[in-house]
Amino acid sequence: MDKKKAEVYKRRLIEKREDLLRLVSKSDHDGREADEEVTQDLADKAANSYTKEFLFHQSDDNRRILHLVNEALGRLENGTYGLCVACHEDVQVKRLEAVPWARHCIECQEKQEQGLL
């Protein structure tokens, strides 16, 4: 991958990382606030429980993507960005455009989703 294209991906990944860090922080803060609400009504307690569970799930997803973004930035630094971590072939450009933190080419991603990788 040429240096100019790598720099474009790097900027996109850094922006995504900053967005995810904000979202994770906000979810953590909102989850703590939901914990602090003292409610007597059973319906309110159920709603708070649902809210905390939703925020936890959302935060977990964001943390998982954040980990993938950090891995992609590491691959940019060591010169392996754009190569599938499984087969070491080029990851399709359209895939990187859609998901810049993609670890696998389409074929290997399908194998991973099927549990074959």
C-alpha cells in the first residue's frame, strides 16, 4: 500500500478511535448514573435494569471495535496493514473502505464466521 493511501486510512482509524473512546466513556458514565437512581417502583427498577444492560452491551461492542481499530493502527505502523492476518493476501480495497479495521479478506472472514478459521 502506498504511503498516501496508508495516511488516509490512518486518519480515518484515529477519528474512529476518538469517537469510540467518547462513546465508551459516555456509556460508562450513563451506566453509573442509572445505578445511582433510587427508585421504589418495580417498573422503574426494571427500566433501569434494562437501560444498564443495554448500555453494557453497547459499550462492550464499542470496546471490541476499539480493540480492532487499535490493532489496525498497529498493522499500519509495522507495514502489514491491508494484508489478511490469516492468508496474508491483500484485503479488498472496497472492504477496507467500508471497514478500515478489517483483519481478514472476504474469503477468510467468511471462513471465520463459519468457524473454519
